[in-house]
Amino acid sequence: MRPFFIAKFAKPFFAVMILLMITIFVAGRKTLRENFHWYLFLLPSLCIMAVFLAYPIAESFRLSLFKSNGFTEAFIGVANYRTIIADPNFLNSLYNTGYIALLNLTLGIPIGFILASMINSQRKVQALFKILYFMPMVTSVIASAVLFKYMFSPDMGLVNFLLQKIGVETANLMWLSSPETSKFVVIFFALWHGTGYTVLICLSGLQSVPDQLYEAASIDGCGKIQQWWHVTLPNMRPTFIFLIMTGCIGALKRFEDVFTFGGMLGAPARSMQTVVAYIFEQAFGAFNFGAASAAAYILFAIILLVTIINYRFTMGKDK
Amino acid sequence: MEGFHSKVERIILPKINTIVLIIGAISFCLPFWWLLVNSFDEMANLGLKLPPVLWFREGSTGFANFINAFDAIPIVRYYLNTVLITVTVIVLQVFNCCFAGYAFAKGVFPGKRIFFILFLATMMIPFQLYMIPLYLVMNETGLVNTLFAIILPGIHSAFGVFLATQYIKGLPDSIFEAARIEGCSEARIFFTIVLPLSKPVIATLSVLTALACWNDFLWPYLVLLKESNFTITVGVSMFQQQNGGYMGNTLAVALLAIAPVVILYFFLQKFIIKGITTGATKH
């Protein structure tokens, strides 16, 4: 460890202390003396947050206004943001992220919901199906992406082998080696890895639909499928909104699987490079910390926007 | 006197239902099976264009891939590092989250609401936003390449604080009042009343943290540069980048990363599934 080890942490630490003192000052001294011990309970969290969260976030914003490679720095204002927005590679990475997210969500949520409905109507082996469908989710993205990389290998892989068995012409299906098909491998992987989660959340949503509604529907002469359509679906709205929201945010942060499939450049031909991979490339490939921070802030803005839109949706329904 | 429609729904539908579910389950588990078969297949390394196998190939099934992998990289070391990080983070995070959760749930102090909103707001911030300065901080303090670089930021979890707060809020106030009247200090209340009563939420939190720690990649990949410090996911990724041509060996390493989690999952599945569901629905 280098000297001044503690000194580096001092800046953010004092920032927290000042924040605490301002709160205390505003709140008045008398109430403080009686309630001081509660701050001690928060102190560890606040210290960690200050050093490893608040300070880096602020520093990231500062960096985004500088041209920096970690050694030399020069203030250039919003030029980083301008460069990033005009960079075709960044736009391409946004497109890729959106493309993968859209297909993944529009396929994943219906599939997960239908599977969950089917599992819910099973009597005996409900738990077993739940366990099996959820299994991919507990494995590490990296290790299972390695597995998928070989499964989709054009001539040794399992997928083309099985496709040949059922009579599909696979000579042109290069999967990860071709920019046209590489995104679909990511989508297949995301579906395999994430559908168990969707199933689980849908199941807990399904089980919270009140039984009386079904009873009422069946008295009115609704069949099972009609009940599913008229009673279950409308009542699942909050669950779907939650799944779309977490799905969007998760998809915007997609990195580990595309990194395993195609490195930080999203090879071939940047066809898989996501926004986070782009940030990674700018930061640790080109050592362009300023541009990377600017891209990270743009990503954050998008995530914030998605969250607010989703939040509005839920709030609008509650009123 | 039932119509054709209801007959279909009563008799045929459940069967179709079960068949579809079984086909689905098979396709979800097929990759795992293929991984198992191929990591034990000694011919998988040769790069021959053999048709893929779905059953253990006769004559070439053995542990050679695993022996190669153990010779090439210090996998045991990776396991130790990962376990060390996971256990430390779980213990520290559980204590820390319960500390803050207790203050938010039962404490009365100025600025409580503001602090709580501040904590919740940090849940929305993506790690990628601050990973570069965080790396620079670690670099300047000399923590790069040590396990502390992963453990220290892992101690605080806004989501964990939120879970703990929600749970501790549900504990009856009368216990705490009684303890206070008896002259019990807040610290003692925390250790003798709050912690033992919070076992369910501690379990949930531990499960979620353990999975997240074991499978975490981006941050460990950035800060751990020496091979002897790698976690298992970093190890898999590096091995794949360097020896990706040897399919058998690489799959063996991937299996070694996946197997402990899957085995644990089968033992603790009720726990894990419950933890993930409560974690998600408490939002």
C-alpha cells in the first residue's frame, strides 16, 4: 500500500461529516442530543456511500468535462458529450442495446407469463418445474455464456446439429461469427438465463389474484381460457410493469454476456457492442476516461428516463 | 351434459399443458446436460469437426479436461478467493444493513426521511456510472489487486437496507419500549432483540448477496489483475480468452464455476426462490 492511504479517503469522509453536521444544525441542537445515537447506526453506511459512491459519482461528472487519460487532464467542457453523441459507434451500441432489449422483453415476458400460468395450473409437480426453469438464473452469466458460445459454434455446436436433425439448412447459420445472427444468440441466451425469473415473479403475481374473482367468473359461465384472458391478465398489470421496468434497466446494463461472446468491441463488426461495452472500451481500451464518463452519464440519463416513465405508468393506474 | 368446449378444457388442456411444460423444462436443462457431457469428453479438445454428443462418448470419457484445467490455472485459489469475498461481504453487509434498517425503521431523529430517500435513490444509480473513478480511487489507495477492493464497496447495499427496514418496521414496538424502560441501551437492543428477530430477512439478504457475489464479474475483472487474486468468474473469462480453442478444457472450467452454485441451489432451492421473490416483490 502506498503512503497517504488514509488521506485519499479523507475528502469524501469529511464531506459526509459536514453533511451530517448541517442536518444536525438545521434540526436544532436539543433534539439532537437525545437522538444522536441513531446517527451512529447510519454511520457505517454513510461512510461507505461517501467514499465508494458519492465521491466517485461526483468525480465521474467532473471527469466527463475533462479530457483525461488518468495522467494528464485538460478542461474541455461539454465537448466529450458532443463527441459521444456524434460517435457512430456509440449510436450503434445504443441501437444494439435497444434491439436486444426489445426482442428480449417482447419474447421473454409473454413466454414467462404463459409458462407461469401453466405451472400454476399444475397440481403436483409445481415446485419441480419452478426449480428447473429457475436453474439457469443462479449460474454466473460468464460461465453460462461460455457454454452458449460453444453451443452455437457453427460446426461443432449443439444448436446447428439439432437443427440439421429436424431438417433445417444450417450451412449459412454462422451464429456468433456473422453480424446478422450474432444478436440472436444474445437474445436466446438472455431468454434462457432470464425467463426463470419472469416465471417466478409471474407466479407470485398469479397467486395474489383473489380467488373470488375466479369463482365469480366461473359462475358467470367463463371457461378456463376465458378466465385466464378476462380475470388473470388484467390483474397482472402491476407485475408486468415491474417486469418491464426491471427488464429495461437490466437490458441497458447488459455487458457480461456480450463481452464473453464478442469481447469489448462486440465482434463481429460491433454487432453486439452494448452501451456498457462501449463505456468499457472507451475507458479501459482507449484510456479515454473523460469520454467514458460522459457516455456513462448518458446511460444514466436514459435509465432515469425509463424509470420515470415506468413510475408514471404505475402512479397513473393507482389514481 | 357437458359441451364439447368444456370437455376439451377439462381433459385435453391439462395434458397439453404438462407436455409443453416438460418440453420447456428439457430445453432449459439441455445446455447443462451438454456442458456435463462435453466437459468429460476428452475428444472435445481436439477441434475435430465431430458431431456433438448428447451422451458420454464411449472410450473418450474421463477426467483429462479437468486435469488439464487444474494444471493450467490455480482453480482452488479462485475458489478460496471467491468464498472469502462472499463470506466477508455477507457478514459485513448483513450487520451494516440491519444497523441502518433499525435506525430507519424504529429510530426518531431529524432528517430520517431525507436520509431514507437518499438511500433509496442510490438504488437507481448504475454501477457503470462510477466504476471509472472508483477504479482510480482503488488505484491511488493501492487497493487495486487486493480483495479489499471488492469487499469494501460491497459492505453497503441500499437494497439490503431497504429490505431490512421493511422487515424491522413490522416488529412490534412494545418489545423495544419494554427494553428501553428496563434501561437497555440501543446497542444492546440491537444485538439482543433486533438481530435475533430478523433472522428471516438476514437469510433472504444472505442468499441474494451470496449469489450476487459469486457471480459478479465486471468489478472483480477490473480490479483483480494478478492471477492469484482472481475470483472464479474472472478465472473462467480469462481462461476462455486464452484457451478458447480447447473446448473441453474451457467447458470443464465453466462447469467448475457453475457446479457449486447449482448443487447449492438444489439443496437450498426453497430458500433461494423465496429470497428472490421477496426481494423482488418488496419493491
